[in-house]
Amino acid sequence: MPVAPRRALLTLVLAALAGPALAASQCLPVVGEGWPPAVGNYGQAATSLLGGQAEDGLSLLVLPARGVESQVLLRRDAANGQWMVLSGSADKRIYSWNTTGGRGGVNLQLDQEPEFVQAPLPDALAQRLVEVWGRALASSEVAARAPVTDGEVLSFTVNGERYSGQRPACGQLEALQEQAALLIELAHSKDKKYEKRYANIERALDKMHDRFVGEAG
């Protein structure tokens, strides 16, 4: 695995798992429908550069305060219907603030070729992920509108619907970040590691089910 994607993966894993665990009922919404104000153009450009949007699957786009943008997607291959995980990382930071003649403005660095890696995912596991993400993003942890966000933005999609905001530090959306990190790990893995990666994703889904369905009950 190249150094930059590996560092991005470790950052995502550690950030997702950092901090005390809170019950879903204690989580205030930090993510909402759509893009945060003033982020849409940047977010859409980053999405397009990093593999597009998964209309029938899911994705997580990370727009960091500093460093390069990244995205992981799960979607069906248009040619053969196989579910594929695609992980992309910008070669250089897309968002750039330039000052010329005393005036500042955003310049999006889109003339670049991101790094991509991919791996297949079994149909049943892929559909389970999409179902779980759909339920989580329809829960009370998600607001009606994406909040004003200063700094890092995380943007989830499932079945073509987008939900964006700050990095969730608790509840079901924190669990989705852990699953996204496992998908990135799968995409960077050799064929012989696939079964182990699939098992890790299954365990993460089981853990999420036991925790949050148990709480609801």
C-alpha cells in the first residue's frame, strides 16, 4: 500500500475510534441532508474527481481541513453487476485559497490524477451494508439540513441521497466510519486477504446490530 493512502486510512480508523462511546440517544446531530452551506461546489468537484457518486450503493467523502481529500465507494460494476469497493485519494489537495491583488478566492485543483484501488465485495454483504447505512442515515442522528461546518467535512451517501457535516463522534454514524475504514482496507488488500477482510466487515455489522438494536429494545 502506498504511504499516502495508508496514512489516510490510519487517520480515518483512529479518528473513528477515538473518544468515549456514547449511546445513540445521547448523540446530537452533527450531520444533515445535503451539503453544508458554501461547501457544495467544492464537494461536488471532489466527488467527481474521486470516482463519482454511488447512486445504488454508498460512499463516504472526507474533505479535511488540511491535507488531501479522499473517498470510498461501494457500487455495482456497470458491466457485470459485481459489487466493487473503490477507494480514491487526491494526488494533491483539491481545495486551494489564493490571494491576488489583495483579493482572496477559492481555486479547485482538478487537473490531477487521483490514486485508486478497488476490490470486489460479495453480493449479500454489500446489500447488508447498504441496508444498514440506509437505516442509520434515516435515524434521529441526522438533521433535516446539513449544518454550517467550519473545517473538516464528512459526506455520506446511500442510494443517491447525501448527508454531510462534522465527523460524528458517537452513535450509529460513528460505526459507519469504522465500516468505511474497513472497506478502504479491503480495497488496498491482496486477493488472498479478501476473506479475512469480509469477515472483519461482517463482525463490524454484527457489533453495530447488537449495540444499537439492543439499545432500541
